[in-house]
Amino acid sequence: MNKRSIRRGAEIVVNNWLRLREGNKVCFVTSKEHEAESRMMMKAAEKIGGIPDILFVQEEGLHVGDWFDAHPDIFDPYDIIVGASDYSIITTKAADNAIAAGKKMLSLPLSTNNGKSMLGFDFMTMDVEETRINAETALGMIGHPDSVHITTKAGTDLTFSMKDRNYTYFNGTFWPRHNFSSASFEICIPIVEDATNGTLVCDGSFGYIGKVKEPVHIIFKDGRIVSIEDNEEGRRLKEYFESYHDEEMYVGGELGIGLNEKSRCAGECYIEDESTYHTFHIGVGRNIGLGGKHKASGHFDLVTWNPTIEFDGNLVMRDGSFIMPQG
């Protein structure tokens, strides 16, 4: 991966996703590890007359959100905020306040598992207009249901409630009346936190800790994970959950459906993994920045291949592919 491909990604973020304009004040929230990538984006912003600034996170890691919960007004001076460190800050009080004030915010976690810059990955080049059309068509088919049922041939059989929950899609860009977006190209549903039941056979990715090497059976009851299969990958996932020291991390708070046809779910980058078309994911932990009500010390996703998804009994996806309307 060379600087040219990373620069390409930086320009995509600034020009195609943020659609930055002259005079916009933009803050790149980053860490020392990702300073070079953030400064590439700053240069792209300066080229078109933007006014970029950089804010280094005080403590990178699983609990990075705690600092932004304690400094809820940190983003007051800016028009646009880009979360460009390893971990997402979108489900924090500072982000919540910024969005409520009408500021625009892009979640751009740059965490990868192969030491390469996410900005250089090919999934960054996915056409945003193509994604928008596909997502809006899918949202029209979903409608405003109460219940969701997901199965896979590998054995997943899960039910969710999305009663009275608003939901949306992300494709990197902002659109009218929508001032938050994510680098994760997905349909995002903040599910009811105490209503997920059944079995997830996770065979894609464990978010931040990478590719699933063998399927893991995970049991949900009344919204909470109550059992994780005792195999090698299950033990790895258990250890990761335990590292949060927070029982609220076991709650399912998000249902996501991947939209990016250039993503591979190879376990090299969790944003790429959860964006992958033909997958869905359950986001566990906090979901307050996504339209939910659950607070926890973090958020990560369990990504699974080839779902069949019904909303109030209406079949919308079969074996990982949307059933698009005819005519």
C-alpha cells in the first residue's frame, strides 16, 4: 500500500463524503498513531478552502469514549467533526451534543488488523450514489415494522424488535436533515435492547479483533448474550468481552446490514468487515448515538455472512442478497 492510495482515500473522505466547502471549520479527532493520515485529510481540506484542526485523543483504547463523555462541549467551535482514531467516539455525549446542535459528524475509525492504513483500502472507492439508491430502495421495502427475523444456513435463528425505532443508512456522506454519517456503509437499526432472542452463529468477524476462524454459537435471551460457545474462537471472544469489565457490553443494541460491494470481510479492518454486502451484524454495547437507549463502555460488532431477513414477515433479503422489486 503506497502513499498515493492513502492520499486517494483522504481525498475521497474530504471531497466525496464530507463535501467540504470553503470556510468550513473541521476537526479531525485522532491519535498519534493516525496523525499522518489525519494530516493528509487536513491538506485535502485546505486545498478547497476548509479550515482544519486536529484534536488528539487523551487516552486511546477501549474506554476512549469516557473522555468525550466528560467533555461534552469539546466540539462547539467546529462545523464538522471527523472521528479518525482507532475507536469510534460516535456513541459519546460530546458527539451527541454536536449532532443535536446541528453540526455534522463522520465516524471514521481507522483501526486495522494488518498494520496498513484504512484510507488505502479499495472499499473506500465504493460509489456513494449507487449505495444511496440501493439503500433507499431497501428502506422502502422494510417500511416501519415491529419485528425482525434473521436466519442463515449456518444455523443463525434470531428475532429482534425495532418497534417505534427510527433507522437509517450510512454511506460516508451527509444528506438533507441528516448530519451524522459513518465510513461503515450499512443500514443501521437501533433495536429494542431487551428483545433479542435466539442463536447467532457468527462466522464473519468479531469487529476490532478480526476474522472468525471457526463459527461460534452465541445465545441471546431478552436482549443479552447469555452463552458463548466454548471453542477456541468463542474463548477469544469471551476474553475480549471481559476486557471491558462491563456487563452492559453483552446487550445487543444494533442490527446492521452491509451495503458496500467492494468490502471483503477479511478481518483486516472492522469498518470494512461490517460494511460488507452479503453480511449483517449485531452491534453490542452502547447505542445511544445510534438512536437507542443503552449505555455501556464501548460498542463493537459481530459480523455474520449470508442472512435471510424478514421484517414483519416480509422477505427483504435472501441468503445475503436484497430481493429488489421488479419493474
